[in-house]
Amino acid sequence: MILRLHIGSVDTMSTHRPPSLVVAHIDGASRGNPGPAAYGVHLKTEDGTTVATLSKTLNETTNNVAEYHALLAALDYALEHHIPRLKVLSDSELLERQLRGIYKVKSLDLKPLHERARRAIAQLESFSIQHVPRQQNREADRLANKALNAAEKNFEHLRIEARGAKVAPEPLRAVARFRDGLLKPQRELPLTEGEEVELEIRRKS
């Protein structure tokens, strides 16, 4: 069984005028690959001021799919907030080379995400993507893993609730004989004095 949990967050810096250029550190994480996945995005200005942080859990999927969702989240943010220029930094060489046209997109899971990204990029004044080492992408990685940890915590909470849930008792079954205006069971029933029960009477043929 796959438990589908979606936990997302957006923290945004309050500004009256959006910056003309935003740098987006993006990262996707998958535990199991495929497995529970999430993405993290850290958007900042050229001088390092945080503009927004984005994170969200995904269904069970791969690292590469999660990376594309991180990219799309950054692109959607830029378009929604009228930011004309976007620079993306990613530690995924595959993502960077596919967007630059160096690698072909062969995966059926990635093709529609790649097409969505290209359409969004076309609406920007300028766009660039750069592959960076993982150690230069720590904040985006932290955001993705924080979302995954929260999802796992909620999943464990649901499991504990399920284990502690009261289970309805099995119905008692007995044959009874109606005599002198009373229905008398033919065996002793494990009932306490004054306990109320619901009867469903079926005639025996």
C-alpha cells in the first residue's frame, strides 16, 4: 500500500518590488529511488538575501523526477511574482544537461516535466542553469529532507493511531427458543448484567 502524503510550505520575504534577477538553488530527494520523495527550493537575490523557500513532498518517485519538480516550482514562483530573470543552480548533472540540450530526454516520466519546464522558460526574459557540487546546494537539500522527515513523522503517527484504534468486537451468535413469551438462548452468553445488545432474529427453517 502506498500512503500518499503531500506536505508543502512556502516562506516568502515581504517586498514591494520583485527583484529583476533571482537565483534559485533547487534539489530533489528520493529515499529508495524510487521511494518517498520531496523537493526543496531556496530563492535569493544576487547579494544573497532570501526571497523565498519552497518545499513539498511528492508521491513515490525517483530523484530525477523530484529534481524536475523543484525546477518547476522555481519557474512557477518566478512567473507568478513577475520576476523576469532566473538563474538556477542544481547538483543534478542530468537535469542541467537535458535543459541545455546536451542530453536527450528519453525517460517517459521526465518528458512531460521537461516540456513544461521549456514552456515556462520561454516566458522569462532570461534563464540560465548551472551544475554545482552538492556542498554548494545544502540549503535546498535541507529543505527537501525536512519535508521528507515531516512526511515520515506523519506516516508513523498514522500507524500508531491505527494500532491504537478500537476494533469492533465480533458479533455473538446463539440459537434461542421462543417459549412462554420469552426468547431463551440455548447457551450461556458472555454478557454483563444490564448490558444492552442489538438483536437480529432469523427464523430457522
